Amino acid sequence: MNHLGPNQLIYLVLAAQWTIVLSLIAFAGGAVLGLGLALARVSKIAALRLLASGYIQVIQGTPLLIVLFLSYFGLGIMGYKLVPLVAAGLSLTLYAGAFLGEIWRGCIEAVSKTQWEASDCLGLNRFQQYAYVILPQAVRLAIPPTVGFMVQIVKNTSLASVIGFVELSRAGQIVNNSTFEPFVVFSCVAAIYFALCYPLSLAARALERKSHAAK
Amino acid sequence: MCEFDTVERSSTSADRPLIMSYVLDFSFMAEKWPAFVAGAWLTIQLTVVSISLGFVVGTVCGLVRVYGHPLLRRLVGFYVEIIRNTPLLVQIFIVYFGLSSLGLKLSAEVSAIIALVVNMGAYTTEIMRAGIQSISRTQMEAADCLGLNRLQTIIHVVLLPAMERVYPALTSQFVLLMLASSITSQISAEELTATANLVQSDTYRSFEVYIVVAVVYLALSALYRLAFWAIGLVLFARRRRLGTALQ
């Protein structure tokens, strides 16, 4: 029987790299999807607004675990090979997109209406209004809650272990299966997650304080 | 039931492309629906218990975080940060596998409830702290002048108005916990998701099974939102009378 030693700890830290990779994939994909959803939510076209809010309602009303299973088995049905990284990346993207879309919609709506009117008067078209007037102001509002949400993304990558993707949680299970010291092993796993998430939490709080002070 | 064509594969026969077709088949529901009902019922029981207990833990910790002894305040701060910065899955593993390896054997359901309560408590603490801090000192001085005792002041002057202010955040956290309870399937607490895992390994209809479960979860979150809205109506009589939020 093995004991928890330096080798096992190194294995955990190496697996944490995959947690980071998966988080980055989810954040990048979620950012693209979320921006689209946020813009659709404030669009002038009613159908787009309805579609986007319907999507957000559905994703926010189902557990991420179920979305994960659906994309894993759904991709299988469509005839693709079952690659856990793809299924996990896809479902985390769908999930992050819905939440970021909702956060960013709030930020876009928080930009004062007079900004829209002023840019209208200057003869900017809709695209220019977004690119030069509205989004730059919305981004400043959006940064603190977005950093805060990144903590959720990092934590939720742990669910990818369920479909067999070897990231930090799965690595913890593997190490535990050979050492039979679940309390110590999972405490180490939790400590590594904490080391990843806590700086993000602190940053989110500091940014929030700064943006409050600026007002 | 309903049929759809999916990805067009590269053609193997010369005359027409091979089309992968998959027929969605929900016929297993005729036989398996009682299992889903039982799973959903256990999910409801698990989450109602964890939300109630978690709310109590969070409210007490929230009060301690604002009014408590500095040392206790620090301690609650630690608790909140540790729980909020680690995944629920790992917390569940620590409670179920970790505690049993230390000699404390708990059933999957009890472990699930403990992990969910501890998790819920941390999030509720942060939300309630924000609400409690928003109650101005003069409110408590006024309560003193009216001769309310300490308990009455805390309940009527601090907690209820604080809760009224943070109620939307609180209820969406409750709904998130209900959804997160699906994770307890990983220690084989026989709730809705675990039922789905079981049924899909019986029927090999994985995609259909998870579609059914997704719809059930959607219905549950709608039900919970409705219930919390109704509870809000009962709890916040002042708001019902005046129709405005507290400022």
C-alpha cells in the first residue's frame, strides 16, 4: 500500500494544471457566448431577446452535472468520439455563457441612458455606439463580478471528474484509491483548489471596493 | 417517438451518403417513472432540510460576523472563505470518505445533508452579513427606546428587515443549492441524478434519461422560486402592505 508522499502530491499539482486549462477553455468559450447573449438580451429584436433569455433560464435552471451528462452522451449520439475534455469544455462553456451573459447584460443596462442619446446625436450607428461608447463603460463595471464568477468556474471544473476527465478532483480520487487516506488526500485537493480560488476572490473584492470608491 | 438526422458522415457507399440517424426513445418512462418520482422526492427532502438548517447556520454566523467577539468573527470568516473557495464535490468527499476513514461512519444521505448544510451556511452567512450591516444603528437605538428586549430587537428590527433586503439573493442561492444537490449523486445518495445514472445503465438510453431529468430539475427550480415568492409574501407583511422595497 502506498502512502501519501511527494510523488502523490506532485501528481495532484500536475493534475491541477488540467483544472486550470479547463477553466481557461470554459472562460474563453463562456466569454464569447456570454457577450453574444448579453447583446441579444438588450437587442431591439424581440425574438433575439426571447431566445437569449429562454436559453439563460434553461441553463440556470438545470444542474451543471446534467448539462455535462447531456453533452457527453449527446456528442456520442451525434457520432463523435467521446473525448471527456471536449464534453467538459462544451458544457462548462454553455454554463459559463449563461451566467456571464446575465452578469454582462446588467452591466450594459447600467450604462446611463443619456450615453445612448448623446451618441445618437453624434450620428454614431448601433455598432459604433457599442464599440466606442457603451461597451468601454460597461467593461469597467463588469470586471469585479466577472473575476468573482471565475471562482465559480474553477470550482465547477471539479465536475468534469464525473465523466472521467483527469483534473484535480479525479486525480484526488485516483491517489485515494492507492493510499486509502481519503481525509488527507481530499484535504490536500481542497487546499490546492483554495490556492487557485482565494486569490481570485481577493482580487474580485479589491476591484469591487475600488469601483465603489470611484463612484 | 421523434426522429432527427444528425451528422452526415463521409459517404461509404457511392450512390448516397450514409446518414447517422438516432431515434429518441422515451418508452422506458412507462416502466421507470416511479423511480424518477422517488428520486425527485428525495431531492426535495434533502434540499428542504439542508436549506432550512443551512439558513439557520448562516443567520447565526452572519450575526456573529457582525456583532460577535473579534475572535469568533475571525473564525466565521475562515469558515466562509474556506467553503466558498473549494468545490462542493470535494467537500462532499471529505465528509463521506474522509470522516468515515477517521472512524465516523455516516450514511450517504446524512453525509450529503451535512455537506450541503455546511456549504449553504457559508453562502448564507455572506448574504445575511450584507443585510445585517445595512441595518442602521439608529434602528436599534429606537428599539431600545421602545423597550424591546435583545431577542425581540434581533428578530424584528435586525433580522427580518435585513432578510427583506437580501431576499432575492438569498432565494437564488437556495435554488442554486437545490441544483447543486445533484452532486451528492457521486456518493450514491439516491436522489434524482443518482436515479438517472441507475436508469441509464439499465436502459442504455442515456441521452433521453438526462433530458427527462433536466426537465424535472427545471420544474423543481420553478416550483422552488414560486414557493420562496409565497414565503416572502407571508414573511414581509410590511412590504405586502406598502408594495415597496425597504430603502
